[in-house]
Amino acid sequence: MSDARAKRAPRESVQRGSGSVVTPEIMSATQAAAEPVAAAAGATAKAAREPGEAVRAASAAATDDLLAYSRQTWAAMSEAHAAAARGFEAMLGELSAFAKTEIAAATEGATALLGVKTLSEAVEVNLGYARRSFDAVVGSSAKLSEIGAKTASDACRPILSRLGESWKTLHFG
């Protein structure tokens, strides 16, 4: 008994020359597979020719974004500054009106004190002046409080709206 194995038959070589059969389906599949490879090779070759172009483009886009953001921030800050200036102007107007009325009330009180003949009349004039002054201070402080709250709200609104837009862009953009 022989342990000799039989030789395999030699394989036929496949030639892609004129004798091979290539169907249109095989040709289109081959071309479709080759297109992305060729595009990637072209992009790689372009990047190799212009190595800093992608970096420059990304840098320019980042710079444009930063400039747009800073312009919007500057606009919000200037709006806030203008609102605060208007509010402080209103506060100063209220304070000057309060000071004028108090000076007039103090003058009237002093004139009335000059015309008193008894101590009880002097106390009565002084109490009247104190009541009017207290009422004026309470009324003026209420007005100043309203102006201050409105000023704070108006001054913060542009900044907070800008912050809200930035927050939406960061989380949902």
C-alpha cells in the first residue's frame, strides 16, 4: 500500500485580457467602489500640496465666529450701559425734585417758627414739618425703589438675553 497522495490538478490562471468576460454589473460595481477611493486620494493629494489650507480655513472660521460673538456682546453691553444711564438719570431727577421740595418745606417751617409766640405753637409747627418731611421721604424712597428696580431690570435684560442665546447655541446648536 502506497501512502503516496495524488497531485492536485494545476489551477487555471484567470486572465483579464481580451479573453476574460467582464459583465456590465461587475464594471459598474468596480467603478462605484473606486470613486470614493479616488475622491479621498484627491483630497489627500490636495492636502499634501496645501498642508496649511485646512488649518487656515478653520482658523478663519473661528476668528469670524469670535468677532461676531464679541460684536454681539459689545452691543449687549452698550444697551445695558444706556439703560443704566437712563435709570440713573431718572434717579437723579427724583432726588433733585425731593431736595427742592424739602428745601421749600424747611424754609416754610423756619418761617413759621419765627412767627410763633408760645412753646406749644413751636412744637406744633415742628411736628407738622416732621410729618411732612417723613411722608416726603417715604414717598420719594418708594419712587426711588421703583426706579432702581426698573433700571436693574432694563440694564440686565440685554446681557441676560445674550447669555440665553449663547446657552441655547451651546446646548442645542
